Amino acid sequence: MGTALGLLEKMGLVERKAHPTDGRQINIKLTARGIILRRNTKEATHAWLSRAIAELDKQEQITLFKAGELMKRMAEKS
């Protein structure tokens, strides 16, 4: 985890600060650059998913949404 955080920090995506009261902890937050990257990635993912669903025929879309409902129910039981 430390290596991954170090790389993200080096890329300017996160910053680490000491916890104000517990010296054993480090607070990590996204930088402005990290926030923009996260938003752009999220928007690109949503755009891709919307296009992919639109390319399915109506029956495939119905099947996909039914499968999503089943997976949600399964996840709620665990």
C-alpha cells in the first residue's frame, strides 16, 4: 500500500499529512489534480457504459437489468 500511495503522491494525485492527534496514523486526501482525474475517469466510464448498453437490443437490455437486480439482492443477503 505504501508503494502505491508513494506513486500516487509522486504523480501529484494524493497528499499525505500526519494525523493531528495520533502519530501512528496518516491522513490521505486527493489533490485538485486527483479530483479532476477521478471525475474524468468516472465520466468516461459512465459514457462507455451508456454506449455499450445502447448497443444491446431491447431483450438484452432487459436481461442485463434483471441480472443486476439479482446481483443486488444476492449482495444484500451477505
